[in-house]
Amino acid sequence: MQVSIACTEQNLRSRSSEDRLCGPRPGPGGGNGGPVGGGHGNPPGGGGSSSKSRAAVVPRPPAPAGALRESTGRGTGMKYRNLGKSGLRVSCLGLGTWVTFGSQISDETAEDLLTVAYEHGVNLFDTAEVYAAGKAERTLGNILKNKGWRRSSYVITTKIFWGGQAETERGLSRKHIIEGLQGSLDRLQLEYVDIVFANRSDPNSPMEEIVRAMTYVINQGLALYWGTSRWSAAEIMEAYSMARQFNLIPPVCEQAENHFFQREKVEMQLPELYHKIGVGSVTWSPLACGLITSKYDGRVPDTCKATVKGYQWLKEKVQSEEDKKQQARVMDLLPTARQLGCTVAQLAIAWCLRSEGVSSVLLGVSSAEQLMEHLGSLQVLSQLTPQTVVEIDALLGNKSHSKK
């Protein structure tokens, strides 16, 4: 018999990731690990058993509220945080492969980037089955094989949704989640990924089917955790509730776009999910595809993402009137960056890292010099005082406010 456990916000805060993912532990007095008050935990015989005859359960003290616990790597200065409220520790800066690997840059440059990142403490590398039609995963897999780093020393994430042209090669059906992930593993030349993301929500697939399929690939050892990408807060909560109802594995994090001009979801919606159900955030595009570096300045240089084949939509976007207004706001931030002794790009990345519940910010770079600049944002993070953040909000004029 399956027992649904209703978890309150308070006991979620006090439970470890193993409790949430694997179920309750036996009490100190023994027992079979059944839920307190449920049929599995009651002794045989008639009713009327007193509370003294049951295994005592000693609750853990609540974890301190506020920012995620951080540690700093020796020799690298990299900071590490928990992925949501799971036990997985990830570098607060990760390396993404969108547009760059298998497309914009050579394989040699990609290897240089991965090597520099790893040597500076980055342990999170993100890709997807759709990036460069699978070439990004192949490039990443070849580099990892050549480097020979310990598999236990880094975290690989991939995303499933767009896998091919056939109707059965896209979406979040049980068939495509399992077959799509196996295809990713073949290209990556890995036995498992650390996190598999659902790369968008799928209205054609029942939520129960999605959660059951994600639980299956984890139980089969093809992935260790699963998460969502570009899902709404309501959809994430539905997946969590479904996992609780059927004793399945819930998602641990959401991948969301976040930068100076895209802030409401990460600032207003995801922190509530982090506190209530332990879902953290991995954010991407901290520079809005280069806009926040003032790279474009009214024109599109040959080296930017907007010139890559298949990204005409990005070129049109950065030349729109709205984006020109945003570029003007970026220029207004230059004095603040100079005062902190950093570039606008470093300021923007550090600003993303200060958001509550954010586990890691993914970087998209095309050169080692650019990567080193972005890694320098860690030194800026400690300088972002509440007063500085207020000044930035005033310059941007778009601070998110609760609608309650």
C-alpha cells in the first residue's frame, strides 16, 4: 500500500535532501522506516497502541533562513553552493555550451575553455540534446574523454525535449525522455548525467507520465537528479505534488533566464518554491546574449551570437527599439562598475548571483579571455552591498514587486 505524505513548509526546511528524495529514515528506536502515523509503522495487533510503543522521531533543527550555504575552493577562490536543497554541491558559476560548442567556436577553443574553467574550480557543465543538433554534446564528451578527469569531480547536465524531426523524437513522453537521454549519453560517452532537465513544459504529455519517466531514468542510473527548464511555478509545483502523491522523485531545480532586464521569475516566484519545496535555480544568459556588455552599441559585430546561423531572431531583437532603450540603461551602470573596479559584465553576473535560491549562473563564452573576465565576478559579489543594489535598481527602474 502506498502512503502519501503531506509535507508542510516547516518540516521541508528541516529535512535533508536524502529525506526528500528517498523517503523518511527509521527513527532512533528502530522500526521499518514507515511514515509516522501510517499503517506500515504500527505494531501488529489491535488498536490502542500508545505513543510510547512507537519509534520516537527526533526532528532536525530548522536550517538557517537566508542565502545558500557557501564554501570556497582552496587555491581557486570558486564558491560552491547546494543545488536547491539537495546535497549536490555545484560551483556558483557554471559553463554552458549553447551556441558556442559545436557551432560558433572550434573544438580546440572549446577544450581550452573547459580546461580553464575546470582549473579555476568550475565543476558544472551544461549542454542539451538540441544544441548544434547534438554536436555540442559530442564535443563536450570528446573533451571529457581526452582530459581524463575523475568523473566524480564534475557535474554534467543535459536537457531533453527537441531531439529530432520525427514526432516521437521531441517532447516529454516517456519514450522520448528515456530514448533522448540515452542518445545524449551516447554522444557524451558517459554512463550517466548528474542532472537531466525537461527543456520546457509539454502540454501533450501528462504530468504523471513525465514524473514517472524522470523517476525511472534516475532509478536506472542514467541520471542522478532531474530538473525543469523554463517551466512556470505552477507547473513545477504540479510536478512536485505528483511526485509526493505517487512516491516518485521530485525535481530539484529550475533553469531560468535571469539578467538585469529579466528578473521577476527569479526574484519573485522561485524563492517561494525554494523555501516551500526545496527547488533551487540555475540561471542562464546573465548578459542577455551580450547586450549588457554594451557589445552591440547600435550595431552587431561579427563575433557575437546574433551573427551565428539560425539566430536571426536574436539579431532582430538586439536591433529593436526596446533593446536600444535597455542598452542606454546599461551605459548608466558604467559609473557604478567603475566605482567597484569591475566591468559591466562582471557587475551583471555578480548581480545574478546575489538572488535568493540561485545555486549557479551559467556562463556562455567564446574565448579564454572572456571566461577569465567573467570568473572575476566572484570578487565583485562581496562588494554588492544592499545600498549598491538599491542604486542599481534605481538606475534600471524595473525592480520586481510582490503582487500580493
